[in-house]
Amino acid sequence: MDDANRRGTQREWLAARIVVVGGFLVAIAVAAYFTLRPAPQPVVEEQPAAPPAQQQVMTAQQAAEANARAGMMVCAMELVNAKNSGIIPSYGQLIDMLPKATGKRGRYVCRAATQAAKYAISADLVCRTLQDPRCVLLYRITAGDGTVLYQRQG
């Protein structure tokens, strides 16, 4: 029996050594992975290297383009409202894409025409949502000869 116990004990020690050595090998492999892998690099947005003055010019240019788009939208809405009210024919088109300021704050004039007549459309901006036709309120529409075709009351 001593022989059987000794062989059983030897197998247990062999298994214990395999587990301990294997555990050390796994621990060393994990430590090597985290130590030797490259560190993550922060993501940097690429921006052109331009002097601050040039960046301000670009910002001013972008602001001018945004104002031009808003002006075109105001004129388009004035024309749509004039067409919807039946004062300007449905085939009328804008002559100038940008509105002209008037003496009153928030009131702008755009020019439209058909083949037969020219029109000046004055409207007031009453809100900032230019896609909403109710934000551009018609004030006056005159024909090319100065005849008032429409005048808002009040």
C-alpha cells in the first residue's frame, strides 16, 4: 500500500507543479501583452494650419454666405406669399436674389417680374424661421410704374 500511496502522491505533486508552472506562464503572457502593446494614440481632428487672421477671414466669409442664403430665402418667401395671395401671377420670378433694406427695421424689398410687368414686394420679418411662410408678412406690393397693388392694413 505504501507503493500505491507514493504513486498517488507523486501524481498529485506532478499535477500541482503543472498547474503552478502553467499559471505562471499565463500570468507572464498577460503581463507581456499589456506591457509591450503600443499605447493608444489620441484622435486629433485635422485642421489646416492657418494664421488666426486668416481663420477670422474665413469665418467672416462664411457669415457673409449665410447672410446671403438667408436673404435669398426672404425674397423667395416674399414671392411665394405674393403668388399665394394672387397679386403676382404664378409664373412670376425674382429679378434680384438679395433683398434691399428699407428705412424700417425688419422690412425688406425684393424685385420680381413677369414678361409683362415688374413688381416690388415689401415684407416684414416677424420671426426667425425663414422656412415658415408666416414669418415673412407682406407689407406692400407695387407695380413697376409705382401703382400700389397691395397694402397691408394696420
